[in-house]
Amino acid sequence: MSDERYVDAPPAGAAGWGDVWRDNRRYRTRGALQSFLNRIFRRSAAADLDRQRDFNLALLDLVSDIRAEIAKARIDARADVQTLQNDVQHGDEALAADLKSVRELIPIASRRNDALVAAQHVDALLLDSG
């Protein structure tokens, strides 16, 4: 049978410790003398124990907030990486399309260049003969 005022074993995780400190639970003492001394000590140190409990709870809240911020940062980082991967993939597709266009234009440019060279050659011949 478990008494809710006591903790049988250390709790797991920050949430477990938060429950222990919020509910002001403690470890069970063994023996009448130890129990008597603990009660006297708790009465004389009540203000300090309350302050420590409040500090512990505030610290757990800060740790919880930090964990939430880290989780949010991880989600944001994953989204950024996914966006970057999509941009690179679409950029690769656009680059492939541009390369295809350039490859199709090379023979046309070459024929036009050959025609220009031939026209210049004809002009040069006409100038030499005139």
C-alpha cells in the first residue's frame, strides 16, 4: 500500500521530479528516532525547504522551456533542410532544362556562324576583285 506523502524510489524524468516537489513528497524514514529527528529538522528548516522547493520547481520550468525551444528549433531546422533539398532538386531540373536548350541551340549557332563566315569570305573575294 502506497502512501501519497512518500516516494518509494527516485522518479524518472523532470515531470516525475516536478510532481514530487509540487506535492512536497519525501522519502520514507526508517525508525522512530530518525522520524522524530526529521520532523524537528523540517520544522526548523521549513522556510529554507520551501525556498529550495520553489527553486527546484522554477528550475524544472526553465528546463522544460529550454526543451520546448530545442524541439521547435529542430522542427524549424528540418523544415529548412527540406526546403533546401527541394530548391536544389528543382534547381537541378531547371539546370537540366537549360542545358537541353543550349544543346539544341549549338547546331543552329554553328550553322549561322558558318553562313556568316561564308558571307564574309564572299565579300572579301568581291573586294579583292574590284
